[in-house]
Amino acid sequence: MASTLHRVPCSHASPRSDLTPRRLSGGNCTVRYPRRSRLLSLRTRCVAERIKKAEVSSEKILEIQGTKEISITSNVSAEEAEDTGKEEQPKTGVRLNIVFVTSEAAPYSKTGGLGDVCGSLPIAFAARGHRVMVVSPRYLNGVSNKNYDNAVDLGRRININCFGGLQEVAFFHEYRAGVDWVFVDHPSYHRGGNPYGDTRGAFGDNQFRFTLLSHAACEAPLVLPLGGYTYGEKCLFLVNDWHASLVPVLLGAKYRPYGVYKDARSILVIHNLAHQGVEPAATYQNLGLPNEWYSALEWIFPTWARAHALDKGEAVNILKGAIVTADRIMTVSKGYAWEITTIEGGYGLDHLLGSRKSVLNGITNGIDVDEWDPAKDKQIPSCYSIDDLSGKALCKQALQKEIGLPIRPDCPVIGFIGRLDYQKGTDLIRMAMPELLNEDIQFIMLGSGDLATEEWMRSAEATYPEKFRGWVGFNVPLSHRITAGCDILLMPSRFEPCGLNQLYAMRYGTVPVVHATGGLRDTVENFNPFANEGRGQGTGWTFSPLSKESMLVALRYAMKTYREHKDTWEGLMKRGMSQDFTWDNAASQYEQIFKWAFLDPPYIQ
Ligand SMILES: Nc1ncnc2c1ncn2[C@@H]1O[C@H](COP(=O)(O)OP(=O)(O)O[C@H]2O[C@H](CO)[C@@H](O)[C@H](O)[C@H]2O)[C@@H](O)[C@H]1O
């Protein structure tokens, strides 16, 4: 065994040798990795610490000390495991080193569904026996700082060569729920607002901030001795959306030419194709990539999308870079996996995605069934379950009271939660509202984003004081109370890669009414009152086409059923509540894709 691990030659032969990954702040060309013996002693120390903290069952101690694999029985203390003599066995056949790269991970950072997924899917993989690291920025915006209280500075600094200079980043780390949460620290992540922007709009340096993230994520498995030893080169990168999409390009352009990461694989997970990280072509030189890799990111806008006659439409598209270099591509539902290969859903990338159809799969997201559990949710005023729904009625009354609407148990309450964005079809809600509020209903909206829609929500409250409430902002506890207290959840999304709110709604016995698109069509079964010998079948209503009229038709069916067919309504609620949306289910499907990824040679050698 070599005394140092992962030594990368400092190839001065390359005209861009400044791009070699191993630079240290001190100017050395290679990182001095700890010797193997030191790694083992670090590992032993860390194991001792974990044993002390009773994070590892006693039966596992020998295994940890003696083998390369770590299996954490996350919720079982050493004493418990000894007492019962039982121990969770890893569910996976092949244990992998999985590295999530993401711009958000709840509860540390979240602006939407990406944060939810990257906060809970890693835990599901860890529980199945994989070693899992999540690499994400350490956002300090004044409000979120406390989220990182338990993350300690690992004392590792690396210099990233991009944007015309060396950028020093640090790594913070928290080990929680069997997962190594790694936070990349850099001054550009320390500012007010959310991860992408503030009240003045998107940050102008997002390309820089997420370039740093991708470079740092490529280094993390090599340089961070987590739990005493590094993840090493044979790992699987799960890169989420455009913010992490430089990772597969970097593997091919910056590491493999030096023999590093030859056994790694990368999978691009697309949560939202509408955001691609497109910037002027001139920014390519900032990304820390060799010139000859330009074509991987090259993007030419069609003529109609150019600003003027002399505009050649030349740009770089970071997401495209991952589409053409990742070993496999995934989306968050089967329906969306197909939609993105069509001209309507492909956002200009349909041809490229179609050309990689053989490695493109969709797996429906799961949800965090502990955080979203009406039987033990601390955020709602009264818990309930499929066996006793009485608490739901109390949640409805409490919501009406909290939000200042008349307390009326029999009046159907319709809710909407989400980003106020073109994607979510909020324009349709605005258009339909005068007609909808002619009915005897109440409507509650929670969201932030598009300023005009926020303004409209405020004015709608004034126009319909007895029927409409709009809460402008991002408020997770309130989103739980709305999900529990409403009867119907409306999601008229133009496109929806998966959608999580309809899953939360069903789990809380709130009946979804959704546009039949992407993951919404895959997860909500349209109600059929005649099926099942007249007992009915389905979990909600799906409407199509996306028009005000068809949305109102679906909502009227729902309201009529709610008012006039109480038993049928309860059947709808209970069928929704009994769906299996656990991450474990999704994670086992992911493992099949992982197997395929390692069966094939790396797509970019
Ligand atoms: N104002 C607010 N206050 C509190 N909570 C709020 C909120 N606005 C939104 N949320 C929360 O943010 C999450 C939104 O998740 P979605 O999956 O519905 O949409 P999003 O478009 O962000 O995600 C993208 O990624 C996910 C994950 O893959 C896909 O499901 C989805 O289709 C895709 O568009 C939910 O947890 C929701 O409750």
C-alpha cells in the first residue's frame, strides 16, 4: 500500500497546470494526505468517539475496526442493541460511498422541494447501509446561522482556482442521522436573503458561488477524513440541478486525466429543468476548466431568443455540461423523465436528453414521513391518524381562527402552498378567484416569489375579507398547519417534476386537486366514483388541459363531493393517507440505477 493516498501529479506539462486540483494554500502542488497508519488511528479515535456517544451498536464495533465498511445503526444505542440482541441489517446488497452535491439541504437550508429531498433522501441511503456525505454551502444570512451550530470546522482549507484567482474555502461538518453533512464555507455564502437572492432579485455572482461548490465537492471525498478516513475515489456523486452540474465535467476534465476518480460515477438528478445556469460565453474562462472542454458547456440560443441582430447567442449552460458528461441522468418522477425529452417540456434540452434516453430514468420522490406525520406533528394543534380523524377537524378550526377567517366547520377550505412562480400556475389561481369565491368556500394561500402575485394576495384579502387569506413569505410551521387544516390542496402547476405538497396533503388527509402533469399525474389518482363496486377509487382530482375552466370543473367536483357525499370524501382521505411515500421505497429503486451506473464504464473516461 502506498504511503500516501490519492497523490495527483503536479503536471506542469499542461498549459493549464494551474487547474490541477491538488493546490494547497501554502503553494504545494500536491495535498499531503495523511499516511494510511495515521488514517487508521484517526479512524479508531473517531470510532471510539462514536461508541462513547453510543451512535454505533456494540456488535458493529469489531466490524468498524476491522473492515472498510461502516454500518451505522442510527437510532439504536449500544445498550439497546446489546439488550435486545437484535441489530438492523443493512438493506442494501452493495454498500456505496455516496456524495450528494446540492445547493440546499433541509433543515440547514431550504427554499423548496430540492431542500426537502436532499435533507431526507441521504438519511434513507445511510439507513440502508451506505456511507453518505452531503456537500452544500454554509449559508449565513443572520437568520439561518443557528442551523449550522453543530457543524464544526474541520480545519481543512483548499484553494480553488477559478474566476481569475485562488479562492480559499473551508469545510464544516456535522454527523447526524448517519450522514456526514459537509458545509462549504466561503464569504460569498455569508449574506442576507435566501441561497439564490434577496428582495432585489437573484445574486449576480451565483455562477461563482456554485462553481466553488462543485470544485469543493470534488475535493471533499479526497481530503476530508470523516469518521477518521476519507471517502476516497470510488464514490458515487449525485449532483442535483445546475448548481452542482460542474461536478461531472470536472471529473472528466480535471481529475481523470491525472488518474483520479477513474472508478467514480456521477448521476445528474434533475429537479427542475427550467433553471439551467446559463451565462455569457465569456464566463467560461472563470470556471476552472481546460479550454478544450468548452464544447461540453457550449450553448447557442436560437435566433428568436437573441437580443439583437449582432448577438450570436453564444453562452455557457452548466446543466447541459452535466447532461453530456454524467454517467446517468435521473428525474424525480417517471412522467417528468418522459416530458423533458419532448419539445414542450425540454426547455431546449429535449434533443440532448433524448439522445441519452438509454440512461435516463425517473423515480418518484419520497417524503420525510417523520417530519410529515399527522399522528405526531408538533407543528399542528391536534394530531390525528387514519383511525381517528377527529383531530383534523380541530386543525381546521384552529387554522381558520389563526388566519382570521370565520370558523365554519362545514365550509370547504382550499389551500395553496408554494413558490409564487410561473411554474406553479399562480396566474391561473388569480384568474379563477373571482368566480371561485362566488362559491361558499374559503381559500388560503401561502407563498413568496413573484412580487406582482404577492401584491395581488394582499389586495385579494381586502377584497374578500370573509373568504380569502394570503400569507406572503416562507413559513414552514404554517405550511404544516395549512396542510393539516385544509380540506383540499390546489396545485395547478404548469409543469411539476414531482411535487411534494400533494404528497404531504395526501398523508394529512387533504385531498389534492392538481393539473395532470409530471409527478402530479404520477402520484394523484383521479377519483372514479363508480369503480370498486361503487365504493369509489382514487386519491384526488387531476385536470387537463391547464385552463381556468378545467381547473374550476375539478374544484367544483371536489367541493360537491365534500358537501354532499361525506362517506365518499372520507374514503378519498383515507386512500390518500394510506399511500406509501417513504423514502425507503424510492431509495431501493435508486439502488438499481446505481448498480447500472457501476456496470457500465465511466461515460467520460
Ligand atoms: N412559502 C412557503 N412556506 C413554507 N414552505 C414552502 C413555501 N413555499 C414552498 N414551500 C415548501 O417547499 C417545498 C416545495 O416543494 P415542491 O416539490 O412542491 O416544489 P419545488 O418547485 O420547490 O421543487 C422542485 O424539486 C422538487 C424536489 O425534487 C420537485 O418535487 C418539484 O416538482 C420541483 O419543482 C414544499 O416542502 C413546500 O411545503
